[in-house]
Amino acid sequence: MGRKSQGGVTQPSVNIQMCLLVAVVIFSLVSTSSQSKNDGEGYFPCNKTQFASGDSFVCQCNSTYCDTIEGYLPLLADHFTYYTSSKASDRFAKRIAPISAKSNASASTVNLTINTSDLYQKVLGFGGAVTDSMALSVKNLSAATQNHLIRSYYSADGLEYTFSRINIGTCDFSKRPYSLCESENDFALTNFSLADEDINYKIPVLHAAMEASVRPLKFFCTQWSPPKWMKTSGTYRYRGQVIGEPGGKYYKTLALYLAKFIEGYAKHNVSMWGMTIQNEPWAGAIKDQPNACNYMTPQLERDFVKRDLGPTLEEHGLGHVNIMMLDDQRFELPDWPVVVLGDSEAEKYIKGIAVHWYWDKEAPTLKLDLTNNLFPDKFILYTEACEGTSATPGVKVDLGVWARGERFSQSIIENMSHWVTGWVDWNMALNIQGGPSWIAHKLNAPIIVDAEYDVFYKQPMFYHLGHFSKFVLPDSSRVGLKIDQSEDQKLEAISFLRPDGIVALVVINVQEDPIPISINHSTTGFLDAIVPARSIQTYLWKATHS
Ligand SMILES: *[C@@H]1O[C@H](CO)[C@@H](O)[C@H](O)[C@H]1NC(C)=O
Ligand SMILES: *[C@@H]1O[C@H](CO)[C@@H](O)[C@H](O)[C@H]1NC(C)=O
Ligand SMILES: *[C@@H]1O[C@H](CO)[C@@H](O)[C@H](O)[C@H]1NC(C)=O
Ligand SMILES: *[C@@H]1O[C@H](CO)[C@@H](O)[C@H](O)[C@H]1NC(C)=O
Ligand SMILES: *[C@@H]1O[C@H](CO)[C@@H](O)[C@H](O)[C@H]1NC(C)=O
Ligand SMILES: *[C@@H]1O[C@H](CO)[C@@H](O)[C@H](O)[C@H]1NC(C)=O
Ligand SMILES: *[C@@H]1O[C@H](CO)[C@@H](O)[C@H](O)[C@H]1NC(C)=O
Ligand SMILES: *[C@@H]1O[C@H](CO)[C@@H](O)[C@H](O)[C@H]1NC(C)=O
Ligand SMILES: *[C@@H]1O[C@H](CO)[C@@H](O)[C@H](O)[C@H]1NC(C)=O
Ligand SMILES: *[C@@H]1O[C@H](CO)[C@@H](O)[C@H](O)[C@H]1NC(C)=O
């Protein structure tokens, strides 16, 4: 009943004030934990809030109210279900329409032909980073508001993220420079211990995520800088690398340090699915590098993995942890993998290639295709992306800019059309300044927390990511898709066949006019619909086979 009353916020009614009052009272009494995991009925619409900096709105959540996604299972026979989010009005608006035996396409229709027998890569998943700054921002909210934030990302009525990336020691989104063993020359790491940021911030967020999620979660960790006493620079930032050579005592200690982090989290019941070897290994070559860093060449990475990291993880019973190489820009492809994976002793430890999106415009997708052709057994995962680096000067957190969401979904569609298996956003949430950060780095995030008012804002980016993470389940396969459109139509799309036999098609229209589409799935029928101006949609239907 509380839920139904909440629905009243969008319906003009003489009783609206009474309704809200009742809803709030009920809600505070029963508390948010009474929300069931996936009852599939009733949902809370967006509380639309417009800011001067945005051309679209954000959805505001607080301790008593937060929007959810309406369920869609089981799918109605002979019908398709689709969700729309648009610059002008919708956030996950659900609609259902019949599948037709023939297309009603006209000359201006964009025709999408799907072949679910034409299978490409399997999806690993979608997610974002639980950095120190994310966890600090989230824990700055009341418990009830935190619960809404975590549920928005992980629960069955939220985006259902499956990936989370976790920083080991300091990163740019930490409030201080630190490592997990500050005792100089403590090569046995007897004084290693997890930090306050781990124990009181990130781990509680991850526990809440596990509690909220129905899907199995995949956590992976990444180091920015080893303890500074292991480095040539003696600092976390600025040009520097680990002292000596792989196989030497400093590199051996670094491998132990990384193993101890994974063991430390395991003791708190947070089990790592994977790790990257080093965040942006090239960054440590830059003289005035402001961020925590550690320089590795492909040769150093190769030798560190085969001499130190791989064997150390195995000795510690952590051989199952998926090691990912690179964790840097696409322009490094395929040269880095050629050096690292060209060595069979290093190759045997490495499961995937992690890529960041920042310089993608400088590097053609051909680099992804080439890498996949050379190393078809290694997955390619986007492990970091964010908006804000290109913001209006002085404005890092602009609330409600639709184009920032479009850039996320365009990147996902384009890059996953070239063998990428998943996409992991950077900070899942930040504070209203776009921090905190000890290097005064400020960025935008899909969720912005305003702790002063105990609220958070779900940005267009949040919904764009959700059109993938929610509906494209892990282990879905990308399937063949042909788009026929005229020169001036710029519809972008990608399609998947899920393990449960449902086809998920994501389309985005970045143009100012609606586009009629006709989806031809030969074994099922035709799905005719309209993609509104400046919108993203996910279409779902049960694949039937003749
Ligand atoms: C949205 O949230 C704000 C802040 O809580 C509130 O003032 C406003 O009434 C809400 N709008 C609706 C439609 O509930
Ligand atoms: C939370 O938001 C709802 C809906 O916008 C509003 O009715 C309610 O008053 C807010 N609660 C608090 C504690 O501000
Ligand atoms: C669909 O893909 C399969 C596998 O690639 C191919 O054999 C088949 O010819 C395709 N069907 C059509 C209609 O193109
Ligand atoms: C561990 O830390 C303690 C307290 O700071 C210090 O006395 C001790 O020397 C350290 N141990 C090593 C091996 O560095
Ligand atoms: C880890 O899980 C076990 C078994 O479920 C439980 O007994 C223990 O208290 C948990 N430990 C922590 C730190 O959460
Ligand atoms: C990958 O994502 C980036 C960022 O949107 C984009 O510049 C690039 O063109 C994308 N697509 C491909 C095919 O690489
Ligand atoms: C927590 O919120 C307060 C305002 O209520 C703010 O001053 C502080 O910077 C916030 N902390 C973080 C880590 O965002
Ligand atoms: C889509 O199909 C319709 C009907 O077959 C056709 O008239 C139209 O030209 C097609 N659109 C494109 C861009 O090929
Ligand atoms: C639908 O796609 C199939 C191939 O999958 C093709 O044979 C058929 O002509 C298409 N129908 C229309 C109306 O375009
Ligand atoms: C095709 O049919 C759908 C569903 O009836 C309708 O909404 C749409 O406007 C039609 N599209 C075209 C291009 O005629």
C-alpha cells in the first residue's frame, strides 16, 4: 500500500498531499528494508528535479523515497516489452506492444534485422567502481538514504550491476595518500593491514551490495601505487616505479602486498573475482604526474606477472583470481598484449585485457578487432570511464546533462560491437563537488550525493548505463544485427541473446526527431515502434524458433 500511494506523486489528485503524508508515515514506520526483492508489481516513478546546469532532469532520492524500475517478467506471449528513457520525459518507462507477422515499415523506417544464430562474444557484465570517495560520499548519508542508493544500483528493482572495481591503497578518488603497509623495508609485510577506508567504508558498501543483489557479483581490485618505500621516487605520485627488477625483493613484496589485499577482503567475506595488475601503467612515466602511479612497461608487466604475481597468487591459493593486464588506454592495443601475451609463461596467468576509454578518439576500433583476432581466448573489458574531464571549465558536476549519458551508451554500443565483453564505470557516486579527492581531482558521476540535505541525484548517465546492465544479463551473447537507415539517420543499436532465451536490443537516438523502426527477427516476427527524439530504449522479447 505504501508503494501504491507513492505512485501518487505523478498523478494530479486532490488527495495528493494526504497521500504523500500517509506514504511517508508508512514508509518511516516499516522502513525501507521492507521492500521485497522482485515482486514485479508496482514501482516508484522518478521525482524529477531540474537544475540550471542541465538540459534534462535528475531523479531525486531521499530517506523515504526513491524511484525503481518496474518488473517485466514473465514476458507476455506474442508481445514485446520495451523501456524508454528520454531527455524530455521518461526514465525506464515500460510499454508493451504486439509482435506482428508483417512489417509496417515505410520509406523512412530504419530496419533492424537480427540474426540470433549469428553469435559473437559473451557478456561478462556491467558495473562501476567502489572507490574510497564513492564509499565516503555514500556513508555520509543517513542509513535509509544509503539503502536507497545501494538498491538503486544493485537490487532487482534497480540497475542490477554485477561488476565493482575496488582501489588498493590510495587512488585519485581517496581523501588522502596512503598504503596498507607504511613500515619501511618491511619486506615480509608483517605490518600490513587494511585501512579505515576499507574496513569502515568500502567493505560495508560491498556487503550492502551483496545483500541487495539477486545476481552473483564480480569484484575486482586495482592498485595505483605500491607503498612509497618500494618505489624509486619515494612518493605515491610523480614519476616512479618499483625499485629493482621483477624477481627481485621489491617486486616479490609487491606481489605479496596484492595477495594480502585479496586475503584481507576475503576475511571480511568479500571475495575477489579478479584484479588488474596496475592502474594505467604508463602514467608513472610522467614527471609531474599528480595522481598516485607506478610505471610499468609491457616488458616489466610481463616479467612481474610470470616471476612474481602469478606464482605468489598460486602459492596463496588465489589462482582462481582473474588477472587482467594493461588497464590503460586503447591506443596501447595490440602492442602491449603482443609483448605480455607473446610470452607463454606470462600468458598462462592472464585471463583478460582491461581498457580505459579516455583516449578512444585517438585510437580506431580496429585496435580492438586486431587484439581479439590475435588473442581470441582473452576477454577485453572496459574497466574505467567517466564524464567530467571535458566539462565546462569550473563546472565539474553539472546535474542533468543528457549528452553525458549518451556518450556512455554510445561507447558501450560501439565498443561492444568490437568484442568488448563489459563496461565498468568509474566512481559510482561522488559528493556535490565531484570529490572528495586528495589531489583536488573533481569529476562527474551517475549519482551525486548532497549529504547536507540527505539526498542524492540520479543523473541521465545512471539511466543510460541501466539500459544495458539491467537487461543484458551476464553470459548473454552479442548477436548479429544489421541496421538499414538513410544517410541522415543516426540510430545506434546492439543486440544480445540472453541465457534465458530473451532477446535484448538497445537502441539510442541522439537526434532531435523521433525515428520509426521495424525490427525483423525472422524466427519471431516484426516489432514496429518509434524511438523518440534524444532517447535510449531496450526492447525485450522471447526468441521463438521455427
Ligand atoms: C521531489 O523531491 C523534492 C524534495 O524532496 C520535493 O520537494 C518535491 O515535492 C518532490 N516532488 C514530487 C513530485 O514529489
Ligand atoms: C522525500 O521525497 C518525497 C518525494 O519527493 C517527499 O514527499 C518527502 O517529503 C521527502 N522526505 C524527506 C524526509 O525529505
Ligand atoms: C544467420 O547467421 C548464421 C550464422 O552466422 C548464418 O549461417 C545464417 O546464414 C544467417 N542468416 C541469415 C538470414 O543471414
Ligand atoms: C611494525 O610497526 C611497528 C609499530 O610502528 C614497528 O615498531 C615495527 O618495527 C614494524 N615492523 C616492521 C617489520 O617494520
Ligand atoms: C563471514 O561469513 C561467515 C559465514 O556466513 C560469518 O560467520 C562471519 O561472521 C562473516 N564475517 C564477516 C566479517 O562478515
Ligand atoms: C568506444 O567509446 C568511445 C567513447 O565513446 C568512442 O569514442 C569510440 O568511438 C567508441 N567506439 C568504438 C567503436 O571504439
Ligand atoms: C559530508 O557532508 C558534509 C555536509 O553535510 C560535507 O561538508 C562533507 O564534505 C561531506 N563529506 C564527504 C566525504 O563528501
Ligand atoms: C525499410 O523497409 C521498408 C519496407 O521494406 C523500406 O521501404 C525502407 O526503404 C527500408 N528502409 C531502409 C533505410 O532501407
Ligand atoms: C527479414 O529478415 C529475413 C532474414 O533474416 C529476410 O529474409 C527477410 O526478407 C526480412 N524481411 C523483410 C520484410 O525485410
Ligand atoms: C507501425 O506500427 C506501430 C504499432 O502499431 C505504430 O506505433 C507505428 O507508428 C507504425 N510505424 C510506422 C512507421 O508506420
